[in-house]
Amino acid sequence: MREKELEQRQMEMAKIVAALNSQQAKLQEIFEAQDLNTRELEALYNSGELDIVQIEGHKAFGIRLVGDARNQQRIIDNTKSILKRKQEEVLEAHKKVETLKKLKEKQEKQFYKEFYLAEIKEVDDITSARFNIG
């Protein structure tokens, strides 16, 4: 039961990690778009003809990309905080599983110890019975 809970928590955490990786890739795409936009804007400035409409378009696009990058960073930060909570849940579930394993091992050792002691007593009883008969 606890192992199933641990697996479920690990699956949830894996989904969050995948989402985080996707979000970081999207942020990287935004940064690359910003770089491309900046290079194109510089190319427009360096060209012989200044096209105000294109320059304003690139500036507006650049401003939008900055906002997108901020929003994406907020999303990533939120996902990281969710991931941290999930990691704590996984750790807690793992501790429960390990505790149960140790408890089972302890009970198993106790069982074998009692079994061994009963076996020794039985052998002693058989030995005592043989000497009492003879």
C-alpha cells in the first residue's frame, strides 16, 4: 500500500519535472527570439535606409518578448515550488516505506529467533526423553 503511494508520488513528481523542463525550453525559445529580434533591429539600424515602421515593430515585439520572459519565469518559479513540495512528499513516502521494511525485517528476525529457540527446546526435550528412558 505504501509502496503504491510512493510510486504515485514519484509519477506526480516526474510529471512536474517534465512540465518544468518544457517551461524552461519555452523560456529558452523566448530568449533566442529576443536575440534574433535584437540582431534584426541592429541590422535595420546599420542598413542605409531606416524604415520606422519595421523598427517600431521590432521594438514592440522586443517589449512583448520581455513581458513573455518575465511571465514564463514566474511560471517556472511556481513550478519549482510545486516540485519542491512534491519532492518532500516523495521523501516522506519513501521514509514510510523504509520504516515498514525495517519493521518487517525486525519482525522476521524475531520470528526466526523464536522458531530457533522453540527448535532448540524441542531438541532438548527429545534428548532429555531419551536419557530418561535409558
